[in-house]
Amino acid sequence: MDQWVYGELAVLSLMVFGLFGIAMAQKNRANQVLIAGQTQISELRRHTIIRLEHENAELKSMLRAHKGQLAHLSRLLESKW
């Protein structure tokens, strides 16, 4: 083979390795973005669960209060009869 062919092959191999390096860097960046997104989703889920548990506790408290009022009204009605 001619000398220039070896030079061209060397340049081509450097370009391939360069592209491989760029592809790996993009893959790593995509993984970082994915992990960051998953972390944000986990935080949103955690905050949503906390908010729902708080709301659930409030609703249970309201239900107990209404049950108490209902029992009181039932006793009042029974005493009137």
C-alpha cells in the first residue's frame, strides 16, 4: 500500500475514536439528565404522598366530628319522642 493510505487510515481511525468519545459523552450526559429527572419525580411523589396523608388525616378528623354531631342529633331526636 502507498504511504498516504496509512496516513488516511490513521486520520480515519482518529475520527472514529473521536466520534466514539463524543457519543460516550452524550450518553453520559443523557444518563445524568435521566437520573436528575428520576430524582425530581421521586421528590414529587414523596411530597404528593405527604400532602395526601395530611389531607386524609384532615378528612378523617372532619368525618369523626360529623359522626359526633350526627350521634348528638340522634340522641336529641330520641329524647324528644
